[in-house]
Amino acid sequence: MADTVKLVEEMARKAKAAAREVARLTSGVKDKVLLETAERLLANREMLQAENAKDLERAQEKGLSDAFIDRLTLSDKVIESMAQGLREVAALPDPVGEVTRMWKRPNGLLVGRVRIPLGVICMIYESRPNVTIDAAGLCLKAGNAVVLRGGSDAIHSNMALASILQEVLARHSIPGDAVQVVPVTDREAVTELLKREEEIDLIIPRGGEGLIRFVVENSRIPVLKHYKGVCHVYVDKHADLDMAYEICFNSKVQRPGVCNAMEGMLVHREVAGEFLPAMARRFKEAGVELRGCDVTCSIVEDAVPAKEEDWGFEFLDLVLAVKVVDSMDQALDYISRYGSNHTEAIVTRDYARARRFLQEADASLVLVNASTRFNDGGQLGLGAEIGISTSKLHAYGPMGLEELTSTKFIAYGDGQVRE
Amino acid sequence: MADTVKLVEEMARKAKAAAREVARLTSGVKDKVLLETAERLLANREMLQAENAKDLERAQEKGLSDAFIDRLTLSDKVIESMAQGLREVAALPDPVGEVTRMWKRPNGLLVGRVRIPLGVICMIYESRPNVTIDAAGLCLKAGNAVVLRGGSDAIHSNMALASILQEVLARHSIPGDAVQVVPVTDREAVTELLKREEEIDLIIPRGGEGLIRFVVENSRIPVLKHYKGVCHVYVDKHADLDMAYEICFNSKVQRPGVCNAMEGMLVHREVAGEFLPAMARRFKEAGVELRGCDVTCSIVEDAVPAKEEDWGFEFLDLVLAVKVVDSMDQALDYISRYGSNHTEAIVTRDYARARRFLQEADASLVLVNASTRFNDGGQLGLGAEIGISTSKLHAYGPMGLEELTSTKFIAYGDGQVRE
């Protein structure tokens, strides 16, 4: 334990020192590092898969689930997708150095805000080893050093991926401490990382709610977190019902296991009689189980009565909570109570209701007449994302390169003093 | 203790409910509340001072320092300045609802980012009761509910100030829970507030380093903090020395007890022989004690040899650490080691050095050829500020109205679904 504390402390210190150098890199050098890493990943596929095999073997011995093993596997496809991700990040504009605004004060002082790297970012994640590369790519491009703490089950894979990055960094005379994977797998390492507020500027946990709660409760460092995605579509009484069928179907069925899938559907009473039976048929064909309120169950034969815990539950599966509401107020109250500040959508043809919903629904993305599935950095046009924040400090919604930076004030004077 | 826990829990819940209503207020109504509160403060001066007298009496009984009692006093001037502060905040543009950007996706989805209130802000502060009004005004204008936890020594003053706000809120049918002062003074209340992550979105501590460290170590909620201001002026070898005298003098002497005053002066060796003696004479006349490195002491007779703990120390007094450096690299290394990420200035006529210093000095404000005393929301043109953040998450530098908001994504569709 004392060794882990010392090790983590040293890693954090080195990361902080490296961060000063990473912050100064030009976009040209950073992009070269990303593109060469992409090449080296593909060229080292065999080595990566041999190391990955050690993790897979242990996971099988431990009897871990197929889904777990699937996430852990560095298949050809996963390796290609990591390389492609790096190429995409290289193609994005460099946020560092952008002057977001500049203005002149009455005394002639020219004041501006310029985008700067955050410094040292620490990612704490679970089984997917591709996060190692995705996160390192985004952090580096935004001028940050990064400390990566993946799951113990992926340690060989993560170390192998890091070694490729190290090799490319060395070729460009960038300190290897800019990207470090924590080589030990005990929980003590996480606890210790969360205390290094002098060196680490931001913690980003990715994984289950348990991991995220642990990080939030134990960190002295700011945390960008995403607990869960309980997204709703509200079908208003003025909805174009044909459009509502498509949007609700897409929101629920296109990829039910992800955070921006719809988990609850709210239907205005005046259209429920017409909308629900047809929608239910379509969901039934797709294998979606409906858990409804009393009114829903009286309209839809196949609906199962919802239990209290179904409202606001993140099913991540072909299951949907359905509630008939008397008014848009009731829909907004429901969302305020059961939503998770992730994604909320309304389907309506009414101008004032669209406007009100956009203003009052409290979520990182609020949509009118579109699928909840658009809450994604790529889909919204930000490029790659490092996660989706459901709390409002620093970033709310998909976090792209810009969210991995801050701004500082700069002032150009010619001798100004304060009176 | 159980009572305090219950009380704080209830206050936090009520604040969250009120936040939804405050978020919807128009700028017109918010500004009226601020302007009427300003009037009512002046009209209730006697009541305020009578309540304040209770706090002052107890402070005197406890034998608290004159400086402490000065900060605690609601003099006519302090009351007028609170009223004036509210008028200035009312005159600032409302950040809420501003669409900071909007763009169209290839599928026709129109995506934007719109400024929204953070929700519930909790201020934890020490003896100055004027913070109650300053903070409430800024938080309300930015559409937030606020929970105020002032020092126990100012409890009567704070409750009296809150009662005036309550009265104005009631007149506009705004829930009084939008501005709440915690009526109990035990530390348990603070500890409990720091756990209410479900209701409170942001904690802003203001006070000594001890208070701030306590908050950071115990909070599960994001904290915007400012530990200390250890600001430097670097007098480059290419400095205009006449300008350097004025800037250094102003940075140190104009108001030595505040966070943006200069605490360390770095002088390039090539100009030290000419610059330091004249500068030292001027400082001596103003009663500034110099604590210098060996070279400084060999040039300036009156300089006292600096101890290691003088480097990076926040004197908040007429004391200055002075170091002669061999190069700009050494100056930047010194700042990286001893600075507090608050304010750093260079005096130079050299274009490339100005540019490099602006880029590499890691502080919330970096100035060329101007006094460190400009790091202030009003001076930089942001209007009133609620504090200066020296960490990079969410806000870095003076926090004005904009820093009390977040942005959410909005999307206008016409039936888009994801393929």
C-alpha cells in the first residue's frame, strides 16, 4: 500500500511536469503523434492481441460474462476503430490558443480570453481497453497530460497500448510522462489519485454507477461525471403522430443499450387513444416490452402495469415505461422528477409548446421533433467525445475537445496602473 | 445535530424547487427585484444596523480583532455600497437564454448551445455580511436559487439582510426559498450542505485558506475556489524601466491587503543593477519591506535576506520578496513553482518575450505591461464578480454572471431519426 501511494504520487508529479511541455506543442506535432499512433496500432496488431489474450484468458478463468469478455476483446475491428478515432481527432481543429473574445477597456487595456489546456486529466475506467487510446488522443490534442487507470482485467492490454503511444512520443521528443497508464491494479491507486489535487486538474470516471459514485464521494479533484441516461420523449397533443411513431421507435429501438436511448414515453391524454395502439403494435413487432400507467394499460392490452421503480429506471434494454399525462405541465413535472438531465424530446406542431419545452426541460440536450439518439458528440457536430456530462459545472452534454480546455484572461497593456 | 441535518436537507430541497421558478423569471422581473432590494436596504438602514449591533456586541465580548469587527460592521457606507452593487448587477445584460452558437447538421437538424442557470448555488463565507447581498444579487440575476451560509458572528446581520430580500421576493410572487440564509451556526450545517449533491449544483466558499480546504476536502459537490493570490511581476531585461517602476509600485502598494497585489518581484540580472536601487528607494518611502535573494541584497542595502518560506508567500502586507533571475526561463520556472495561478505580469518591450510569457505563464490573468491589480471583474469589464477562481474547471479568473451559468444543447428538428 505504501508503495502504491508513492508510485501514484510520483506518476502525478511527472504528469504535471510533462503537462507544461504538452501545453506548448504545436497542432502540427500533436496531429503527427496521433496519426503515427494510428499507424503503429495497426502495425502492432499481433503484439496487441497477444497481450490482450492474457487478459482474456484470465477473464475466462474468472468466469466473467460474455458481454464483459466482448468489451475486453481487442478484435481487428476494435483496433481499426481506435486508429480511425485517432485520425478523426487529428482532423479536428486545435482548441488551444483560440482567443474566444477580446475587448478594449476605457484605459486602453486590451483584454481577452484565450483557450488553454486544463493540465493533467485522469481517466478512471473499467473493462474497455479502447478507452486508453480514445482518451489519450483527445487529451493530447487538447494539450493535456493524462493519467489512465483502466480496469485490472484489462491491464495487459492497456500497458501494451500505452507502450505504442510511448514509442511515438519518444520519436517526437515529447516526455513519455504525458501519457501514463497506472501499472498497479489495487483500489488504493484510485483512492490515492483522487487526492492528488496539487497535480491533477480533472477526473473523468467512465463505467457503472458504482464506480462513479465512489469517485465522486472520494475525490478532492473536480469530477466530470455521467451517472445515467433516463431519456424521455413527450408526445404532445399537437404532435404529428406519424412523426411521433418514427421518433419514439428510433429513440427506443435503434440501439437500446446506450445512454441516449428512450427509457420513458409520455403521451398527452388527448392523443393517447389514437397514438398508443399503433405505436404499441410497432413496438411489439420489435420485441419491446411496455410497462404502462393505468390509462396506458386500459388502452394497450399487452402493456404490463408499471411498478413505481419503473418510472425513471434506466432499462438499457427493449423495455419502455409509458405514461399518459393530462398536460404538458404534468410531462415537465414528470421529467423534472424522473429524468436524469441527459436528453429530453418533445414531438409537437405547436410553436409555443416547442419553445416552452426547450426552455424548461432540464437536460444536457433538449430536442424538438427529433430522436433522443442524437445526444452524441459526433451526431451533434463536435467530433469525438470523451463522455457525456449530466451535471452542469464546466460541461453539460457531450464533452469534445473544447470541454478538455479552460480559458485564461490575457491583457495587453502599455503601462496601465490602477488608480 | 439530527435537527441540523433535517433542516439543511429541507432547505436544500426547497431551494431546488424554487430554482425551477427562478430560472423562468424574465430579466425585467429580476432587475426589478434587485432595484427594489437596493431601495429597501437604504430605507431599512436603522433596522439593519440595530441587528448588526447585536453581532458587533458579541464580537466585542469575544475580544475579536479590530480588523474582524471592521469587516463585520454594516456602516452607512457598506449599506450604500451593497445597494449600489445591486444597481450595477441590474444594469448588466442577463446571461440566461443567450444562444452562444448555433449550427446546422447535414441532416437538417439545427443544433445550438443556450445559456442556462446552474440551479442552486451555495455560498459559504465568513464575517462580511455584505456578501449576503452581493452573492444573492448575482445568483438571482443569473437565474439561480441560492443558499447562504455566513459566519456565526454575522448571523443577526445576515438574517436581517435576508428578510429584506424575502419581502421583495414576496411582492413579486417569487418563492422566498430562492434566497435562504442558514439560520443555525454549527459547523454540522456546513458538512451537511456539502453532501446535498442531489439539490446543490455548486459550492462557492469565500474566506481563509482553512475554510476553503475544509470545503474542498468534504464536498461531493463541485467547488469554485480561490486559495490565495501570490502574484508576480517579472521585469525583463528589455523592460522600459520607467514603466516597470510604475507597474511594480502600483502592483505592490496601491492596496497591499488584497489577492491581486504583487507578492514577488522577479528582475532580470542585466537590468537589476540599474532598476533595483531606484525601485528600492521608492518602496522604502512607501514603507515596503524587501526580502531579497543574495544578488538583491548585494545591490540593495536595506533588503533583508529572504528565507525559503518567503518565496511564494502571500504577505497581504507591505512586504515583498525580490529575486534576480538569469533568464526568462528561470522567471517562468519560478512562477510555475511559487505562483498560485492567480495573476502574473511581465514588463518588456520585446515582442517575442511578451508573446511567450502570455502563453506560458499559468495564471488566471497574464498581463503584459500592466499592473497585477487589474485582476478584478469590474476592472476587466465583466461587471460585478462573485470571486476569483484559481482552478481551471468551469471558471478560471474573475467569476461574473456568465460563470454562474452553464450551457445546454438544444436541437430543432423536423422528424430526424438516427440511421
